[in-house]
Amino acid sequence: MNGRPSKRSVLVAIGAVCLAMFLAGMGAFWVNRHHTLCSDGRPPVAQQEALLGQTAYRCHNGQIVTTS
């Protein structure tokens, strides 16, 4: 037996990592499902690139929200 892993074990490991990352993404979505940018819970009307990589969003109620 040599020190190299078989193709099957490598593919199973890659599949397991992909499944774990998928489940982690679904978990992050579930935890943040009620988090919205605008205080009224609706999606922003418009967005504009601000300084230093920030994005400014305009909400339905006129509120401007800036994210990094």
C-alpha cells in the first residue's frame, strides 16, 4: 500500500466538503432570514456605489442605508 489516497476517497472528501459548505450556507440564510436593510422590511428602491467600496441603498420611506 502506497501513501497516495485513492480517487474514490478524494472524491468522497470533496463531496463531503461541498455538502458541509452547502449546509453552512443554508444555516446562515435561516439565521438571517428576517434581517432586512430597510426598517420597513421591504427591499430597497435603489442602490448606489459610495466611497471606499460602500454601497448606499435608498428605502421606500426615504431612508438611506450604507453598508460596507
